[in-house]
Amino acid sequence: MRDAIIRYGLLAVLVICAVAFPKVFTNPAVTNYGVFAMIYVTVASAWNLFSGNSGYIMLGQAVFYGSGAYALGLMASGWNVTGTMVFALLPLVGLIGAGIALVFGLIALHVRRHTFIVITIAVFFIFQTMAFNFGFTHGTQGLNSPFLNWPESGYNTPFYYIALAFAIGTIAIAWLIRRSRFGLQLRAIRDDEDRARGLGVKAFRVKIAALVISGVITSMIGGIWFYYLNQVQPQTGFDPLFDLTIVLMAFLGGYGTIAGPVLGALIVEPGTTWLNIQVSNGYVSEIILGGVFLVVILLMPRGIIPTAGERIRKLRTRGRPAVITAVSVPARGDAPPQPPEPPGSEKVGAAQ
């Protein structure tokens, strides 16, 4: 009970701090960090909904992200939608993401984990190539976002709260799935897919459903990202470094947990954004990002949160086993166990 009160109290404090962030830090350079952090919290949590629960590592999450950005831009320009009315197109963007995830899943989820990783990489490069070469995507020039008549002084703040709403909603969905039968089936697939099938789990349907949920969320937040930056290009909407960053966030915080991707995003995204501003050579941040990924996989494969939780439990028990060894109790009517005879008693009886 005490642990639950502490946990929910800490959660309430974090939510209050997140809501108050743009009010306390009004500098646009600082609120820009907040916007991108909330966007990446959403994407990392959406990635974890599928990959963290099912065990199928997705290296093509940018397919949904970039497709959502392009879909919002094409619909807004084609239908002459401007201003805040553009946000009304987000449900349609989510439907497009669901369709892409459904086709993606029907193709890729018939194979097992290692082959699935290769297929996701191949599909990613197919989408990136299409964005470079199709006429309606405007090739290397990309798409510009519709006009948005928000005041320049507080331009970042509305986007921060929209991204925060998406982040909280995604975390809530992750929590509900974690506690549901659907989430239990996903974790059973992650632990042993053949055994899960033997227990009656419709593994293919469950995996596709999780992938569709992840695709819908990622496509919609990709549209928010596009409208915030005012432009999307093939190399930014379909960026291979984006996929590496998302996976690093999940593994750094705690792969397969709810809070892990959130913590990882709050550490990695502000750090990389700051580094890109401070260092003129963009390859430096990529090298550091790859180095951090390698260190995490080698030294802390379970992530910060699971590792910290295990060490806290060890400190609480001070090395004692967490489970008390069971002691057999005689059944009613049975003779109580007799104490062992002292050494040499058999010899004494025989001598007598």
C-alpha cells in the first residue's frame, strides 16, 4: 500500500511538472526541447507497444512516422485546409497509418523475429525510395506545411501541449494493454510463441493488432512533427537514424516496460538535440549515439529501470532471499517428527 501511494504520488508530480514546463521555461529554445521530447516519448512508447511486448524488434518505425507527415501535408494541400483545421485531419492520418501497418503486418508477420527485422529494414528503404522519386511527394524538395496563424512569441507552447496529450494518451494505452488479456497474450508470444499457440493464443492476429495500434499512434504524431517543423523531406521523414534512436530509447530506459521508453526518450532526445546545436559536424552525434547504444547493450541490457529496481530490491532485502523456504507441516493425526537420535545411541542400545 505504501509503495503504491509513493508511486502514484511521484506520477502526479511528474504530470504537474510536465504541464507547468512551458509556463516556467518560456524561452522558445527551451520549449523546443520539450516539444521534441514529448514527440519522441510518444513514438518510443508506441514502438514499445508492439516490439517491447511481442519481442519482434521493429527497425522500420519511420515508415509510419514519415507516412503520417506526408499524408497530412498532401491532404491539407489537396483540400486547401489551413490553420488549426489541419489538426482535424489527424484521425484520417491515423487511418492511413493503420492501413500501412495492416499491409506491413500481413507481409512481415508470417516470419519469425530475425527475419522480421530484415523485412522491416527493406520496407523502410522502399518507402524512402518512393518519397525520393514519386512526383506527388515533390522528390528531394519535400512538402511544406499549410499556413498556421499562431503568434510567433508563443508558437511552441500549443504544439508542446498537443504532443504532451499524445504522450500521456500513449502511456495510458500502454498501461491498459499491460493489464489486459491482450497484453498477456503479447508477452506470452514474446516468451515462447510456439507454446503460446499451443495454449490457444491467436498469435498472428494479436501481433497484427499491436502493430496497427503502434502504426496509428506513430503516424499521427508524425503529422504533428511535420506541422511543427513546417516541412518534411525524404531524408528527414524516412531517416534510418530515427529508427536507431527509438530503439536506443527503449533499451536504455527498459525494453518491454511502460516507463522505460519514456525515461529513455527524456534522456536521449534532449541530449542529441543539444549536441546537434553545439557541434557543427552532424556525424559526431551519430557516432556518440552508436557508442551509447553499444554500451547499453553490453553493460546494461535490461535498461535503467529494471536494473535499478533489481538493485533496490537487493538493498531492501540486504542479500536475503526474497522467498522464504517452505517448512513441511504434519497433517492432522500424523505423529510429529521425532528429533534425531544423538550419535552413538544405536551402538549403546545394541550393547544393552
